[in-house]
Amino acid sequence: MASEFELINTLFEPLSKGLSSDEIGIGDDGAVLNVPNNHQLVVVTDTLVSGVHFPENASAYDIAWKAVAVNLSDLAAMGAKPGFYSLALTIPNNDQAWLVDFAKGLADICSAYKIPLIGGDTTKGPLTITVTAQGFVERGTALKRSGAKVGDLICVTNTIGDGALGLKVAFNELPGLVKQEMTQEQSLHLLNALNRPEPQLAIGQYLPKIANSAIDISDGLLADLNHILEASNKLIESGGKRLSAKIELDSIPLSNAAKLYIDKTGDWKTILAGGDDYQLCFTLSEEQLGLAKETANRLGMRVSVIGQVVVSAVVSKEQDVKIELFLSGTSFDVSDSKGYLHF
């Protein structure tokens, strides 16, 4: 059985390729890396725990892919170009076949998004993966949550709700009426959305020139839009007013599988609060919408307007930021849709 260092040399050191000749990746006590001139470093970290962030029977390949992808999604939301990442891997035993499959998942996402592994740590314990990724933005251009303005259009990339529905597929929790009509292709689409999310880095790097605020949708659309509104409200003079949002559910882009689910169940809560989308939610002025859609078109993806940032009166300091939902123009209530909570 290979030792820790043999595993690093065999499976992980090859993933360090892509660094320049004067940079140091895996093999020393630390990495030595260059930051491009007139750029700033964006650093993000996510931890995935077995049975919490992925099903216990998830493949090693899918776990590796998702562990890196969720970090890249954070970089995308800030308009950053991927630089490199480190990995802290805690595993219950030295399972060679599992590790080979895990390394293959890392290799494929590294190749797809051109991000090398620069180091980390391996330990024994309950299956837990922590990835820290670094990216670059031109100085002063990082896109934040806190820039939303009254009148901004609220946009999302691609489709919403597929990851949450993928979890229902994985645990065989889809209602019978949905399962009867859902095709194998649709089920696979949902599982791929859950296990192998595609971070929206391509459009993310254009957003600093287009958008006023952005966030990646990991905890659920409503929860993450709420983070934008909260952060933006902290930076405006209230005068008894605050930013809120109006969302039209008919405008939320859904895959065919998600449309089927809504048609049969009417369960918007899963779509809005289930999480695991790893799409981007951003706000921009109406004048920038044409450029955003043109950019998305060129990149082979989709941008949809789902609502607008509005201003409303503050009732109390304790009151939550209000997001009003409408379905075909009629007020719609989704009770207790707070998104994924870690505690």
C-alpha cells in the first residue's frame, strides 16, 4: 500500500503542472507564486463533508470535481480569473482505487478550467475535503455583493433548481407523478447538476464591466439574493428606506426536468431555496442588459432577468430584507424559504 508521500508524488504532484518556471508548487514546505502586475489576489475556501455536502455514496470523481467547482464558482462571482488551488484531504482509509478516481476528478476539472494544484495536506479521519482557491482581478475591479442599486435588474445565469432536484433524484425522493414522466436523460441532467456543477467563470470575468453586484448561488436563490440586498443596504443612507426585490417566478429559467417538477408539484420552495445551483445572481442597470445578453450569447450560455431591485419603507431594524414573489403577476408566498443553513 502506497504511503502518504508516494500518493502525493504519484497522484497529486502531476496536477501541479501549469506554473511558471520561477514558481514552486507541490514538493516543498510551501508554494511560491507570482501575482500579475496591477492585479489583486482573490482567495476563497470551501469545505465539503460526507453526508452533508454530498451523498455518502457519491463517487470519488464527483466529490473531487465538486470540491474544486464550488470554489471556482466563488471566484466567478467576484470576476476573478482562476490562478491555483490547495487541497486538504481527510480520508478514513488509504483506499487506492478511491484515491485514483479522486485524482482523476481533480485532473479533469484542473484541465477544464486551467487551474493547477499547488499543495495541501492529507490526514486520516471522516471524509472531508477543504479546497482553497486563488484567482486574480485587475486592481480595484473585484465585483462585490454590496453594489446593488435601486432600479437594477436582477439576473441569473442558465437554469435554477437543478442541483436541489438532483439531490432528490440521488435519494429517490421525487414524487411518484414526477418519476413516472421524467426521462432518464432528465434524471441524469439533474444528477450532473448536483455532482458536477459548472462554475460560470467565462461570464464572471466580464461582469465587473457590466454588473453592480454579484453572488454565486450556493445556498439557494432567495438566500443568496438576500445577501446582496443586505450587503448593499449597509452601504446606503437609509432615510427610512431600504433596498428590497420583486421577483417574477415565471421569469426564472428552468430546465425541462425542473419544469416537469413544478408542473406536477407546484413546489417552488425546492427551486428557490434548495441550493447547489452554482449559477450566478447579479444586478445591473437596464442600460447594461443588452451587453450582458450579447456576452452570454457569445459564450453559449443564458442570462435571464427575473426581477428588479426596488426601495421600500423600513418597518423595524429587526425586519428581514423583503423579497416579494409574484406568479403570473399575482403575489405568491413561499413560507420559510431561507435556503441552506450550515447551523
